[in-house]
Amino acid sequence: MDRSDRELFDIPQEITYLNTANIGPRLKAVSKAGQEAIQTFATPWNITAQDWFEGPETLRDAVAQFLGTRSDAVALVPSASYGISIAAKNLPIAASANIVVVEEQYPSNIYAWRRRAQESNAEIRVAQRTETRSLTESVLAQIDSKTAVVAIPNCHWTDGEVLDLVAISEAAHTQEAALVIDASQSLGALPIDLEKVAPDFMVSVGYKWLLGPYGLGYLYAHQKWHLEGTPLEESWLTRRGSEDFSKLVEYVDEYREGARRFDFGEFPQFISVPMAIAAISQLNRWGASYIQTELSKRTQHIRVLCESLGLDTLSTERSAQHIVGFRLPPGRSPEELNHALRSANIYVSVRGDKIRVAPHLHTDETDLERLGSVLKTQLA
């Protein structure tokens, strides 16, 4: 690892934070933007009608730039479950159809599909994974002529197993099935070619790998849904002409352009939006390729460390390049190891039977040396 961008982050030197997959580390620029926004919101008499839309549109443009798509394809949502619920509300699911998900998928991308399956008398098919069979292979095996929706992540949240979205997209579209992606554990760290993957909907929280505030995320909606999609709520802010407050009593049925129809109510978020703009702007300055390359250096170091200690990890071929999940030897408690790490100011997560390590660009050689030292001591 040649360099670190730690100076851009608000992290004390004594803290080794390896838990981006839980909550992203805080950029100094994001904290500054939030503090300034609080001061601005403290003087509401200075907030104009234009301010309700200008910040969100700046954010929408920045997110679209990072995704490599048009601003009209981006909606602002409060959570991943909100975006998934939009997808579940709009996608047709017939009786006897099936919905494909993966084993131990994050709940935000499960519960809405369970409800739709119950309402439609459809089947939930769970793609299992084994030591010899990848999630991609399992998902492909579950897709057939009765598949209505394939609802998957880009990588598994517990250990970073990556799914081949292009191959799965081709299989789903061949069967005329919709593709819905929860990219919360990948967007910001793992580039996605939206033109090749062409999901119907893709959602991500903004507070993990996108380094923004909690409670503000993003929904990509394919162009086919820009004119006919039904939002979860009927906000006055999403209606055509809502920028003119003097005409709000003149009710209209038309929505604002593109995916804006799916924006959540109160999307102006006068404090969170400036913070999110600061975060996405920094991601755009780095660029997705740079982020992925730098994170892969850190996770490769961690992977080599795990192998030297005899810890079980996924193969490099099956893993994303920004998360490492490892299992402890039989009889060793992940919770006890996590406690020992926290006592040494090293922060990771326990997810299922795995320890999940998720660095970011603040992670430097000192952090990796601390992690190695504690693991070697605890596993000796």
C-alpha cells in the first residue's frame, strides 16, 4: 500500500476503524458541510423557495455522475427498504411466479418480497452457496421461465462474496424477469456498469461506502419507469411546477421529470443534503476506479494476514475487493475476538459466523499492523 488519504477523514490516530460496511468513516468535509448547514437552517428567514430544490438537484447531478447515468434516473430516498418497496410496488408478479433472492440476504431486500409473494401467491426461491458453488452460479440455476423478479445484492453483506451482475442480468432478461439490486454494500467501492447490467431498480443507502449522512440514500430507476412508475407517497414536492409555491393550490397530476416521481417527501433535507453533496463530490474526485484499486490493496493485505493465521476466507475469485470476511477455528468465539479488538481500539463487525473487515481510504499501514498484532496474539 503506497499511500493513505487519512488526512481527509475525521478519525483520531489511535483509532483503527475497519467497519465501513456498517457506517462509513466521516470525511472532514462532510462534517463541515453539516455544521454549516445547521447554522443556515437556524435562520429560516433566509431560506428561499429555490433552496428547496437547488441542493437536491446538485446532489442528484453528483450521484448521476458517479453512477455514469443521467440525473433523471436518480431518486432521493430515505433508506434501502424504501427503494426496494418502490420496486415491489411497481413490478408485476403473477400467481405461481417466483422471486429469486440469495441465502442470508440483507433483510431490507427480503421483507418487501415476502409480502408480495404472499399477496400474489408467488414463490420465494433462495439461492444457496457452498464451498464449491458460488452465489452467482446458484442464482443462475434458480432463474427460469416463471421468474418474475431477481432481487439480489452486488456483493454479500457478511463476507463480500461478489455476484456477476452482467451474467445474472442476461439470464433474467432472457426470461423477461425484472432485476432489482441492493447495492448498499458495494456502491462507492465497487463500480457497476449500469448500461450493461440494466437493472429495473437499484438502491443504496448513502451512509456506508458513499460516506454520507444517515437517512438519505439513492434509487436508480430504469427509463421504462420514468413515465409510468407509481411512487410510495404523493408528495407535493414531486409534482410538476412545485417550485412555484404561489401555485401549490392549483393541483396537478403530472410528476416532475424522470425518477423524481419516486423522491420521498421532505427530500430537500436542508442539513443532510449538503453533507451528502460533500461526500459524493469527494467520491467523484477520487473516481470509482481509484477507490477500488486502493481498497483492493488493503483487503489483499488483510487476506494474506488471515491466510498466515489459518483463518478461513473466500477465494479471491469469489470476493469483492473491499470486504474481507473470515471464520475463526472451531471453538473460538467471534464475539470474544471482537471484544478483544474493540479493547485495542480496532473496530470490525461480527456478521453471522464471520468477522467482517471493511477498510476505506483512511486505512494506513499502522492500522493494518495493529490488526495483525491483535489477531496474532488472540489466536496464538
